[in-house]
Amino acid sequence: MKRLFDIPYHQLTKFPNDKMFTTKKDGIWTSISTSFFIDLVNSISKGLIAKGIQPGDKIGIISSNRYEWNSLDVASLQIGAIVVPVYPNISIDDYTYIFNDAGIKICVVGDKNLYEKIDSIRFKLESLNELYCFDNETGIPHWGELKTIGKDIEQKEIEERKKKINNLDLATIIYTSGTTGNPKGVMLSHNNIISNVLACVDRMPCDEHSRVLTFLPVCHVYERMLHYLYMYMGCAIYFAESMDTIGDNIREVKPHMFTAVPRLIEKVYDKIMHKGEELTGIKKALFFWAVKIGEEYEVTGRSLFYNIKLAIARKLIFSKWQEALGGETRAIVSGSAALQPKLARIFLAADITVLEGYGLTETSPVIAVNCIKNGIRIGTVGTLIHDVQVKLAADGEILVKGPNVMIGYYNLPDKTAEEIDSDGWFHTGDIGTFIENKFLKITDRKKEIFKTSGGKYIIPQAMENKFKESRFIEQIMVVGEGQKFPGALIIPNFVYLREWCVLKGIKESTKSNVELINLDLVIKRYEKEVEHYNQFYGGFEKIKRFQLLASEFSIDNNELTPTLKLKRKIILEKYKQEIAQIYNV
């Protein structure tokens, strides 16, 4: 197995699955088999050939997760086309740039809204010949037309094309959602991603009998690589209906594994804590006793007395947490950003295994990941995967070499040369260290570290993760480059804040967010919270002043990337008045 399109055929031979992909439609979970999937793939390949698609041509996909996405992906790859997946929630300017930079010839979108969005800028898209929709909408070309168009193409033409495709050939261009400037097209070969798939097999706590739930965007290399991995291992893949229904879908599917980003794990934790607050009497006391036990959890070196308390907590309290996650979850794999160690401790204590990993689009993506087999260390991203090398530069930057490192950036040879040195080491831009000479720990983004006017370095991401341990804080961004001291923009957890207001007899608890954050009692409470977390930092690192904000940073407001990372420069510009108030400018 050397090319990505070989993977479903491998599943058909080794683990044919009647529930290869399962989707909920009209309240009913409906599955397609491996053989159905491959038949669909071949019929779409024929349609693309009939439409004149040649090896090297670009096919765009803009859609939420669905089996049609995977079908078009494999159908394109096996005839030598290059797949360009695009997020459904980016700006019109980014769409225009990506389409023209890549030279997309055919694009399939998920629904009517996306079709109308791309159609509205079609006059700007020089290379686009065809635009289809996965959903069947009146007056909009349906992607099923490709099957009809290609009915006279013979299977042997597909087979001939497959024979000519090398595993080092370009397979996909993934445009990264950079925090500034135009997106960069990361070129990944079949071998880049397949090497990652094969290296991650022994890290997976699942097999051909397992169910997995998918809801992170498959256009991101993280979830996409995992889809290939699930297919390779023969897992049954279930699609969550939406981000709003994840909790219900988890309870219905009872997945053995699913992936998440830290932001989602934080929200799961917040919901559990909210339910704990609603308890009364002995039940509430036991709940928070168990949480305290969880906060003290260590993977190794636990005392017998602690283990006895942990066993009681798991039986009385944490077993209910497991039921809320379907009761059969073997692991949640967390990636894309740093996970709060506190959350890792509590979930591991609850016997819910959270495996934090690390990687970048440019590394296909996995570099390291915690796993049950090789051991777990809280606060690290685990051990390196097979065939991947890491060394630390003099300034602590993580450099990576291996078969997973990208070909380069599309149409950007100078940028490629900046990121991959002459010896083949990719410069990640992340700062890290090794724990026990084995477990990789990420400490910050090199480009996000800043200096105060006193010349002291501040590592914002590490501080933000620590402060987000507070139940009062939903989001936070540390600021202060070139200033005398660090400050912060803080978005309260308004659900918890209102509960606190009610407990304190504050009548204004029903007021708007804007009114709430201007109450003296609320500001004083946040001063106390900041003071508490400041104790973990040296004098030059402490947050001296902050501003409360009334609304969350979001993708829709262009403050977060599609993978929920802070767009720091945009936030700095948008809230420059609030930041000016911090420093009395």
C-alpha cells in the first residue's frame, strides 16, 4: 500500500465493513459499505475523466464532513488529480486567493449556501470550469451528474492512471489558515500522509471492530489523516450531525475513540462542572471531592491511599462521566493546540484516556503523540512516531525531519527554503523540550513569544492555558509586547459568572454581558482570580491589568482560525482601544 487511494481497497480485502461510513438522516443512522464506497469512487473517477480532468489538475472540496467528501477525495486521487480541501467558513477573499493560486478546475461544495457563495465570485475565479453541490438542490448542478457523464468511460482507463501514480507524487494542497497574510498551500505527497498513517497504527486503541465518531473538519490534515487511518484499520466511521449535537451523538454511537481540539474538551468539562453545581447536599459534596481527587492525579508514583480514594471516586462519580461519553470510550485524541494539564489530569483520573499529540499541516500532521502502549505524561505531547526525528535548536525551536515533512509551499519556493533548511530539517516555529529524554513538551510558539519594554520574555500560550483553569475564564489573550508589564483581554464564562452572581445575591445577574462586565463586584472578582493565578509566575510575568470583553473570540468574527487558534494580530488591532486602556495610552 503506497498511495492514498490504495487504502479503501486494502479495507475491502482485509476488513470489508458494512458500516464503513454511517450518517444520521431524518433521525435514522444509515450506513454504506466498503464495496458501495469503492463503486461510488470509481463512478466519480469516470465522470471526472469525462470532464477532461488530467493528472495534476486541481479538484476543490468545500463541505462539512460526509462520506461524499471522502468519495470525491479518493476518486480524484486515483486518476492523478490533486485535491484542494477548503474550509467552509473562510472569507470570500481567502476563497478567491486559494482558487486562483491553486488553479482549481472543478469544485464540489456541500450545500446551497456554499454554492451561492462561490458562484457569487465565479467571475473572479479564472480556472474554475465546473461547480457542483453534494446536496440535491433545485437549479444547482448536483455532483451525481458526474456518474452519468462518466458511464461510458471504461474501468481500465482508471487502472492505467493508477499504475502511473508514484507514492512520492503530489496528492493534495492544504491551505493553512495563517493568522496573518494570505494562506500558504502546503504540498503533501501520498507518501507524506501514508507514512503518518502507518506510523500511527500502533498508537490507536481501536481495530476493525471499533466505532469512531468524526466531527472535526476533514479538510484539516489532522482529521483527514485519521480518516485514512480509520479506513486502513477497518473502523466504522460515524459522522456527527453538527457541533451542537456532539453530546447526543456520542451517547447514541458509543464510540471507542474520537478526536477533539482542546477548546471542545474545555466545553465538555464546563458542562460537567455546570451539572455538578446544580447538585445539592451530599451529592454535590461528593462530586467536588472527586474533582479534587482528579486534580491531584499523576500517571506514575501514586500512593496506595490515593489509589483507594481514586477507586471510590471512579465508582461513585466518574462512572457517570464515562456514561455521558457513551460508556465505551477508550481514548479521546487531542491535538491542534495545547491542552490544559488540569483537564488531562481530571479526565485521566475519571478513566477517560485523553491522548495529547502534536503536529503541523507541514508534517502530515503527527510528530508525536501520547499513547497507552508507550506511556502517557501529562503536559507533554508524547513520544515521537516511527521514522520521525526531532532535534532542538539553540533557542529551543523544534526541528523535524522524516517522511512526513511536506514537499514545500505551493508557488512559494522562497518561503519553502525559509522553513526547510539545506539538511532537510523543517523549522516548526514551536519551542519545546524533552521530558525524561523521551516525551516531547511544547512550551510556546516561537513567533508568539514577546518581550516587555524591560527586555523580559513572555510566553503567552502557556500563561493563557494556566489562567483558563479558572472556571470564571472562558477565553484569554495575554498582551504587552513592548509595554512595561503583561496585560490580558479576558472573556468571562458568562454561564458560571451569572451563577456566581445569583449565589452572591447580585440582582444584576440577568443583565446583558456588557452591563455585567462593568459591575464593580464582577471586576473585583476577576481581580481576585487574576491575583490567584499570578502566584504561579515571576514578578515580570504577572498580569498587572486586564480588560473584560463581552463576547467570545470566534471564527465568524475572524478572531480564531478554523482550528480555534487565536489570530493575535487581528485581535490586537480590533481591541486596540481596550488594550490602550490597560496601559493608559
